[in-house]
Amino acid sequence: MTGRFTAGKQVAIVGYAQSAIERHSASPLGVLAVETARAAIADAGLAVDQVDGFVTASLFPSAGAHLPEDGVSLVSANWLAEHLGLSPRYAAGFQGFGQIPGSVSIAVNAVASGAADYVLVHRALHNPRGVYHENPMQEVRGDRQWTAPQGYFGPLAMIALAYNEYLQRYGARRESMAEVLVEARKNGSRIPWSYWYDQPLDAEEYLAAPMINDPICRFDCDIPVDGVAAFLFTSAERAKDLPHPPVYVAGYASGVPATKRLPLHWPLDDIMSVGTCLAQRLWDSAGVKPGQIDLPQLYDGFSPFVYFWLEALGFCPVGEAHRFVEKGGIDSDSPTGLPILSGGGALGNGRMHGVPQMLECYLQLSRRAGERQRTKTTLGLACHSSPHYGGAILYSADPL
Amino acid sequence: MKELVRPFPVPDEQSAEFWKAASEHVLTIARCSRCAALTHPPDVVCPHCHSTDPAFEFTPVSGRGTIRSWTVMRKSFLPGFDNDVPFVLVDVELVEQADLRLIGRLIDGVTVPLAVGNAVRLAFEDIAPGVAVPAFALEDRA
């Protein structure tokens, strides 16, 4: 067994659309989703009634007290199909972390198996009024009772513990992370649909921001937004008749179950040990090596994930990511830089989860990136979430 | 509007013994009756031997351990902690078993210098009559 996918490059992205990325949209999330889905279907040169598969991960990733509601704060695959007036052959939702690669892998499997011919993958993200993660709970039930009475609550504390473990273990300095923020916001500032369009960030401003949960400040976190993205998947064969150059899925991998922990406890060793296995399965799935990737789009919903992914995927040695970024290793404007945030990432676009990574792979590999088009983009990688719970997809501009 | 307080744990079938012992300032950890490994928090299947009938027993532990990581909570997303910020949370590996990790407050305050590997001992915070939450304190360094 080699781990190589038999359906590698047999399924492709053939079109996309994305809504405006705003702090609070004037339209309900469900309306954005329906309009974005219609736009994506049209972009792919298809009619709405040709779409016979719907896949999403609908999770509303807030620790706050907001009660999630389909069509309002999240949009499920069934909700979207129904509101497009369709009864699709296939509808599914991904349940885990790494929502974007998880959804893409389900969509690829659906097309490869023949369960559906044209699958729409969407992600709808909502920013409720008030503080995103704030929760006035006075009683704690379920698994949070092991941590919330102590004051351990919310994802900032979660990433703070893992990041501090990294800083202490490798003697890294917070100052190095400024390179990540400057790079993400530089690229985001060039993207018209980004929340941060025309708003780059400099290292001084980053380092002057007060800590929230040390060593995490607000710039280390992506900003919550309302937004929807949608992508159309079909077979490589059907893609030949459609208007845009297809971008093929060459392989994918997701994190295997990690050690049982307290809620939201993500120790560095868990992240890296599972992440390293994920990376090996990813390379095996497509028979490629890290050095062949032109466009590795790394997830950055919290800035330390950039270090963890750089190291787990083998783009730099373990413990060296902070030096790698300090030396200009991720400057996408430099011929020697690795363009890991050329699409702006979540830090440079807003909390669209792994959408910016996937979208940058699609736009660059289909040669649809306009003024931002890079010259050599054949093999792309888009990952999402933490290396131990998330996933990654390999995209190829070349057919089988 | 009534001022929010720190959230209270609501004991359930699985956690009742833990919180009862905690109220008496005893830290207990679930021990699998099949393989004797400690698990925190307990689960319905033992994560070590995968027994579906682990018959966990809450066993008193020393509460001594070492700091693996920490964070200073300058803001809490639980408004019930607004009067407590800033405070330090430590990720502690207990001496009883490799990689047995608990997270709790460090009661020494936010100005004391910390390092990975610092030894800690158990402390408790009494947040209401009959409700105590496990916490940690730095061991006195000789």
C-alpha cells in the first residue's frame, strides 16, 4: 500500500464566487449564501438545476452564547440546496475541525464515486453582534466543567498555551511573528475583497498592541466577519467542456485523532506529532514532495499556526520557523521567498476559515488571479486549522 | 443587572465524585479499573486500554507537578472573571503519570517569573460555600 489516491486529479474545481467580506453584512447569511452559490454556478458555466451535490462544514466557531440557527448564523448543505429550489442527489456536512479541507475531501469523493456530477462546496461564516467569544455563563455543564471554572475558556487561551510552549522551547521571540502579520496584511491590502483592503500593518503597530492572553495580541487573531465562498467541483472529464481552466485535486490528508485532552487543550507535542503524520499521508496521497509545491498556502487563523504548519509540512526544520520568517523566508514578493500567505490568509482577509488559502490556490493555478497572477504556479497546497485536527489539500494545474 | 460571578461547575454522574473531593480540598483523578492508567477528564471509554467498561475510580493524587506552559489572562471571555483579570493559567504535568496534564490558575500572581519545568503544588480556590476549584502554587524553591 502506497497511500497514493487512485482518483488523484480526476476531480477538479471549475468555478467559484465569494461574497463581500464585511464586519457585519446588511444581508442575512442565508441570503449571502444563496446569492454566492448562484454566482459560483454561473461562473462555472452551469445552470442551477445541474448541481446535484452540496457539501459544507456548517460549524459556527464561536465560544459565545449566541444560539446557532441555520440560515442565520450558519448555512448547512441541505438549507442551501432547499433555498436554491433543488432536491440534490447528494448532500453532506463535514463534522470535524479543518472544515475546508474536510468539505473538499467529501466533495472529491462524491464526484469520484459518481454520487454526484456537480458538487457545490460552500462555507458561510457569521459574525454575531457583541464580543465574538464572550459567554456570560454562570453554570458550567458537560466537558467545559473541567476548565471553565478555572477560567480556561475560548480559543485565545488555547493557542496562547501552545504558542508560549513554542516560544519557551525554541527560545523564540514574539518580535519574529511580526514578519507573519506584515506579510499577511501586505497581501490582504492588495486584495479588493479583503476586509483589510488597502490597510497594511507594520511591525511597530503589531508589537505595540496589548496582550489579550499572553503571548497573543489581537493582531495574532483573524477578525470575525460575515462572508460566504462557494466552489464548484466536477470530474476532470466534464471540466473539459467548461469555460475556465480546471484546478485538479491531486490528494488530501487530515489529522488523525489526537490524545484525549481537556477541552481546547492543544499541547505543542500533540500538534506536531499528529501534524507530521498528516504531512506524510498528504505527500503519499499524490506522490509529491514538499519541495515541489509552488504555492503552499498555510492556515493562519491564529498566527502561531503558520509556524506549526511550516514545520509539520517540512518547509523548515522543527523549531526553526521563527528564524525562517525572520530571514524573509515567507516574503511572497521575493523570488526566494515561499509564498505561504500570498492570498492574505485569514489574518489578511478576515475570519473566512481556510477559504483564503483555497481561493488563492484556485485563482493562481487557474491563471485567474489578475494583477496578482504569479508566474510559476503548478502545484498548490491549502491547509486549515491546526496540523493535529485540520487537513490539507493538494491542487494541481496539470491534468493526469 | 446582576453582576456576573465566576461560573460554577455543575456536577453530573461522571464528575460528582471529583467535585465532592475538591470541595474537601482533595484532588482526584479518574483511574481505569482495567489498566490502572489515569485519565483527565474521564471518558466513557478508557483512552489508554480502550475498555468500554473502565469503571473509573476517582483516586487522590498529590497535585504536584511541573509547568509545561502558561498564559496571562488579561481578558477573559467569561465576564464572571472580570474582577479577577489579569491572572495566570498554568498547563501542569502531574508527577503521577507522564503527560497527565491539568490546567488551573496559578495563585502566585502575574508578576512572578515563570519557566517551563517550574515545580508546582496543589492549591484550591473556594469560590462559594461547598465549591472549590483546583489551582496551583509555585513550590518554594530552596
